[in-house]
Amino acid sequence: MLRYLVLYEFGGVYADLDMESLRPLDRATMKYGCVIPVEPFEHSVLLFGMPYMINNAIMMCRPKHPFFKQVLYGLQQPPNKTFIDSADSVMKTTGPIFLTGEFNKYMGIETMTTEKNKTHWSGNSPFFYRGELLETDNNGVYVPNTRYFTDELDITLKAMFESMCKDTYSDCNNEMKRNACFELNEQGFLRKSTRFRFIRHNWHHTWSRGNKGVFIKDEFVHLETLAPNNIIYQK
């Protein structure tokens, strides 16, 4: 919640500690009022069955942007009780799935579907319909193509994705999954950096370390290990 609150009140750039900066962000932050990338297409489809998912690991926004005002109001709503015992409850109550729902409402996207087409192609957004607000509008939200910010796949999911995509071309009833597997096969799991990429996501999963489940073998990592040159304030 704190990342949303600080971005609304002060504006600026929020980035997880496992984000590696490759070049200055000025080209994005000086042009758009709010920039929020999406997860890699394979992640949203193969993990959650969603055609796209807004990523809250890297967000850039001006102060007092109405989108984050809406997000803060959305956080005040009672959580769905079916999420409480779910392994990915944080994804749905405050994380990327929650943020995607708020984005859909803000941009006027009725459902998370690929049936709608973009109204024009002057921008450089992902494939999905982006609603009524223009990207360059001061109150708009620009969702850049993943190749600029979040093109890396989570290496811990490599075996899972390869297994899921093994027989996917015979699955005629799930076109979205076939598209994700086609993308994975075409580009490979490890993506090559380009000179246009701003950020590399290293997927350390520090937020879930020590939890039971997928990352049960992981141990907690001290903040100083990831950010040795930063000042850590303690009470």
C-alpha cells in the first residue's frame, strides 16, 4: 500500500530492489504523466489466465494523479474472503491483480479480454485496448511495451512453462495460452537486451522469501545484501 500512497502524494519512481537500471528514465517520465509497465505476456497468461497484468514492481507517476487516487480508494474496500487463504492473496488484495482491476476501471476497460481493439495505433503500447484516455493526456496512464521495461521471464518458472507449453498446440480451446507458448518458443526463455530497454527485472522474490509454497526452499535475504550502499533507517 505504501508505494501507491507515496506515488500519489509525492510522485516519482517506484522500483523493487531487484530492478536494474540500464539507462535514464527521462525519455519516459518527461513525456507521460504516469507510466506503469505490464508483466511479461507469458506470466499473465500461463500463471493467471489473464491476457495482461499491470506490474507494480516498477511505476512512474506525477503527484496527485487521479489513477492512484482511485487505487487508494480501492484499497479501502473489504477484501474478498475467498482470497484470504489463497497462496496468491497478496496478488489479489494489494498486488498486480488488484492493480490490474483498478487500471481496467480507470481506463474504461469492461473486462480483461482481447476482443476489443485499440482505437488508434499512434502509441507504442501492448496489444490490448487501452480505454478512452490518451497515453499523453496528463491524467492518462501509459502502458509501455514489455520490451522497454519488463521483458525478462522469471527463471524459477522455466521448467513449469516448458511443461505447460509442451502440448499446447493441440489445445484448440485456449487460443490465449497457445499465443503465450508461441511467444515463448519464438523468443526463448532468456531475452536479449536491446539499446531501448530501460530496466532489467532480476526476479529475486524477496517479498515471498520464507513463505511456504513455491519458494519454500528460499531463505530471507537481508536488505544490506541487495542494497549495500543505501542507508537503512531503524527505530
